[in-house]
Amino acid sequence: MEPVQEEDNVRPRWPRLSKFILSACAATVAEIVWVTFPLDLTKTRLQIQGEAALRSHGSGGSGQAAYRGVLRTAVGIVREEGPLKLWQGATPAIYRHIVYSGVRMVAYEQLRDLLGRNEDASFPLWKAVVGGMAAGALGQFMASPTDLVKVQMQMEGRRRLEGKPPRVHGVYHAFLKIISEGGVRGLWAGWVPNVQRAALVNLGDLTTYDTVKHFLLRNTSLEDNSLCHGLASTCSGLVAATMGTPADVVKTRIMNQPTDSSGRGLLYKSSIDCLIQSVRGEGLKSLYKGFLPTWMRMAPWSMTFWLTFEQIRRAMGISSF
């Protein structure tokens, strides 16, 4: 696919489809190269643990063995369910990142071009915030069905230990089951907190990376190379985990809740209701359940993604992000 030349012939303008493919490739590399997916599953289990709504509905939430920290949670999963269960849900996670990362990166660059830069080529912070949140929200909305399947598959091992029948037997079966119970709309169950989380995560990730990178280029002797990209991605991973964890807890709980015959959730009416029940029943600290594994996974993932993304762009002759 040939790049389209801009009128000033300064740099090629690549089609959006090409940038989508490059972003998806970088996201896939980040998801596969780092063996961090078990941290995502550990985070999900910690976020569900002690759920006040489960106890109030008599669903056995209080009878679950409480995990204590990241390491004990991971060890508990291996001992009780087997080591391979640490990678349960990895397939829909890769599908999700292909859609999510491809859409968010293309959308952010388009918004950045539309909103315009300053005379010194810097991107104003408020525009980066708007662009990052909007791009993240759009990308996650498109990828929400794959995230729903991932969460449900990650909780299957815990359901079996509790003596409950399995809900899904694989990615394809999960999609069919969700559609049969709630229609196509059922695939977007929990999309509101999912989109809210993605907006906050990308406010931390995209906005921080773009802002820090160009700040370093303008105010230090660093060049546009891997060192600069690594420093910017380190900052973006920490900010993204800090801002996104509360919404991630709400998203996980809504997506994992049992549903009635029409696909409606039995525990929470909305993301606000889930937020209120969680804080009222477990305190504010419940909103940061799973923060450590979130950050431990997001930091190397973010660094791998941005370094790969920048190198692929350079190899393909596209300007640096």
C-alpha cells in the first residue's frame, strides 16, 4: 500500500488502514513478547474478590478463599486450577488489542491533525487530553465485545472451584452464548465503564507519552530515539495504571456479574450503581484492587508497544509519532 505524498513533499502521509495495521502489529508484539498476561488474570481475580454485591445477593462471595496480594493470588491459581489457567482468556485479549490499539492510534493522530499544533510544532496539553480520551473511548467501544469474552473466560476457573457450572467453553462459544442470551446488544454489556476506563487510561497513556516525548525533544539534548521513547513510555504506563484502575474495577465487576434471561445484570443497574455499592460495601480502597498487577503488566506492555510502534514506523518510512 503506497503512501500518499503531501503537497509540500516534506513527509509521506500514509493511509489510515496502513497505520491501523502497524498499530495492531505493535500491540500484538507487546501482548505476546512479554509474559505478563498472567498479571492481567491475577488483577481480574483480585478485583472480583470480596465483592459486596455478591454477598448481599447470597451468591457465596463471602465464602471464597481470600487471596492476599499478587504473588499469593497467582500461586493460588496455579495450585488450585493448574499453571495453564494463568493464560486463560489470552486469545480474546489479543483480538481486543488488535481492534483497540489500531483504532485508538489512528483516531488520535487524526484528531491531532484536526486540532492543530502550536507554531513550535508542540501539541497543547488540553488538545492532547481531548484527543487521548476521545481516541481511547472510540477504540474501546469497538473492542468491548472481545473484552467481555476475556473477562468471562478469566473467571471460569474460579467458578469451577465454587462448584458452579461453566459458562463458556472457548472464545467462539462465548460469543454465541452472549448473543443467544442478550442479542447483539449483549456483546456490549459493560461498555459504559469499559469506555470510561479506556478514556482515562489513554489520558494517561497517549496523552502522557505524546506530551513527555515532545517535551524531552524540545527541552533536553535527547534525540528522537529509543531512549527518549523508553522514558516517555515509562511515564505513560504509570499514569495510565493510576488513572484507569478504578474504572477497570467497575468494568470487570459489571462484565462478570450474572445475568437474567434477557441479559440484564442481576447485581448492578449501572456503572454508577456498581461504584456506589463497591465503595459503600468495601471502602474506597476497593477501587484500587489489582493496581499492582495492573501497573506491573501495563508498564512493560506500554514500553514494548511504543518502542515497537516507533521502530515499525521508522522502518516503513512513516514519520515518528
